[in-house]
Amino acid sequence: MNVPRRSPVVAVLRLCLYVLLAGLLLLAAVRSGDTGHPTAVVLSVLVTGAVLVAGAVSPAVHRSRRAAALWVAALSASWLVLVALSPDGLWVAFPLYFLQLHLLPVRWSLPAVALTAGAAVASFVAHGAPLTPGAFIGPLLGAGVAVATVLGYEALYRESERRRELIEELIATRAELAEAERAAGTLAERERLAREIHDTLAQGLSSIQLLMRAAQRLLPPDSPAAPHVEQARATAQDNLAEARRFVRALTPPDLERGSLAVALERLCRSAAVDTPTVRFSVSGTPAGLPTPYEVALLRIAQSALGNTLRHAHADRVEITLSFMDTSVTLDVVDDGTGFVPGDVRPDRGTAEGGIAVTDTVVTDAAGGGVTDRGVMDGGFGLPAMRSRARSLGGTFTVESAPGQGTAVAVTLPLSVPAAGEPAAMDRRTAGSRP
């Protein structure tokens, strides 16, 4: 029986079997006077009872299958002697069935129960009882009830254990999901704060610094206002440096250990486990990018690559980061199943070309109407990618055809430093819009 022996229910049932066995043995001893050798019957009852008590209090019987098998064999042997001496020992067979089924493996317990039932029938006949159908049906029926009860309880226990494991797995999954949602919310808030600080505070302080520098050039050297202008410029510069530190501190963890190119290369290495070939390359001369640019490009690459791996059945994926004089472009190209961008059925979602789609009509960067398909990947679908690109003044396009793979491209403009702007100004926080 596969039910753990330390189960409270099993312990109670086992105790009940011991009490029932002891009661039936006592009955056989009380009725020993009806037999031709009462002394032998009482002695056999005492031996069987001693074997029963020894196994009931022995820890080894409850820990070892071997010890349990030896105890059941000894108890069955002493019972055979008793049933040979007294017909009243026949009733001990019923609780003995349950002990055999409980303590022995199925491959041993079923034959043991069959032999016990046969011995009970033979004892009934040997003691001269009239041969009636009940003499055969009774022991066999008791054996069948015992087998059905024990195996049924075992099946119910296994089902209960499966449900318990499923519930535990569900609870663990819900906890992981909640943790993932909290982490995603934290990252999203970090990105939003970094973008807001960069686009408002840092930009304003940078403008103030440039204006103060221009005012210094216009003021006479001996002007009483010159020291105040210099102090204001220095204060703006210090606060700008502090704002930059805030933005860097709020950078997503994937970008904390290096540049965007390093993060994308690390992303491709981790994704190469799920597809034969995932390649990353850089075109042009790499340049420092504003934090919102790096965050947007990294998130778009993660989303596009994730959907390609899940749905496109692609053998090759290529991610290219291209730096040009006035823009930076990210391309994610796969050789998967592809899809028709304009072939969308209302109110239905499908999975094609690496993109699980929903009906979403958007407008491309050139102003033409095109039907995009939203990726069902937890919020980073085509509309989300396009929204990220457009929030930074960029363009987002998707090209695909059945059997010809899918290409996702996002282009973000790079602002050109104005005349007189310090050459050493950190491009990461110099401005995210043209």
C-alpha cells in the first residue's frame, strides 16, 4: 500500500485492526471449551496474541517493509495453527486481510489474501461444518471487500495527494506571478521616473546652464551681476550632475552592467538556448545614447525576440543595432513562418510569424494606414513597441509575408549638439528628443 504509514487516518485504522484482532482472539479463547483440546487452543491464542503485540509495538515493523513482511508471515503462521485447532479462529481472517493489504506490497498482499481466504475455507471444511454456499462465499466475500476497501482508499489518497500538489503548485505559481508583476511594476516605474527626470529636470537645468553661460559672455567683466551669474551657472551645473546620477540610478538592471550593445549581446546569448542561431551585430560607430533610448530599444528587442522564439519556429534570428549620424536603428529579423500584416479577422486572435495577434489598427510613421497585430506577451505587443518608438519621436515598422519570416525595425532620431554646447556633455542625459 502506497499510503504513508504515518498518516493519522492510517494510524487510527491500524489501531482498530489491532483491537479487532485482539477481540476475535479473546472470543476464540473463551469458546475453546467447545473444542476437543481447549488447552492447545488457549496456548495458540496466547502465542498469536504475543506475536500481534510484538509487531504492534515494534518500530521496525512501521519503518521497514522487510520487518513488516516477516511480522505478517509470523502472525499468519500462528493463525494457521489456531484455525486448525478451533473453528472460531476463522473470524480472525477478516482483520488479517487488512493487515496484509496494509503492510505488504500489492504483488505480495493479493496472493497472501487469496491464501488466507483459501485456508479459512479449508478450515471450515476440516472442522466438519456442513458444505453450504456460505462456507465458500463468506471468506471469499470478506477478502473481496477488504481488497476493494484498501485499494479504493489508496486510490482516493493518491487523488487527494495530486490535488494537494496541484494546489501547492497553483499557490506557488500565483506567488511567482505576483512577484513578477511587482518586479515589472517596479521596473516600469523606474523607467518612467528616469524618463521624467531626464525630459524635464535635466533638460531644464541644461538649458539654464547654457543660458547662464551666454549671459556671462554678454556681461562686462566688472559687472556686479557677474559673480551671481557664475554662482547660478555653477549651481545649475551641480544640480544637472545630480539629476544625471538619479537617471543612472534608475536605469534598468539589464543596462546597469554596460551599454545597450552589451545588454543586447547578453540577451542573444541567453536566447540561443531556445533556437539554433541568434546573432547580434553592431553597424556604424557606437555612440552614447540617452537612457530612454536604451530602455526603449532594449524592451523592443526583448519583446520581438521573445515572440519569435515562442511562435515563429525560426531557425535563425538576427538583431542589428545601427548607428548613423542622425539616428539609431534596431532591426530584429527572423526566418520563421511569417504572416500577412493586413490579413486580420475581427474579434479574433491568432499566432503567426512569431506574433500572437489581436485586432489593432495603427498608422505607420509615414502616415499611411497599416494594420498592426498586437503581440500577446504581457503588454509589449506591436502597439506597445510602436508607442515606445513614437514617444521618442521615432518610427516603427513591421514587414512580413507567409513563409518569408518577419522583420521588425525601429528608428530613433539623434539630436545634434547645438553650437556652443560642451563637447563632453554626456549623451546619455543630453536630450532624448531632436
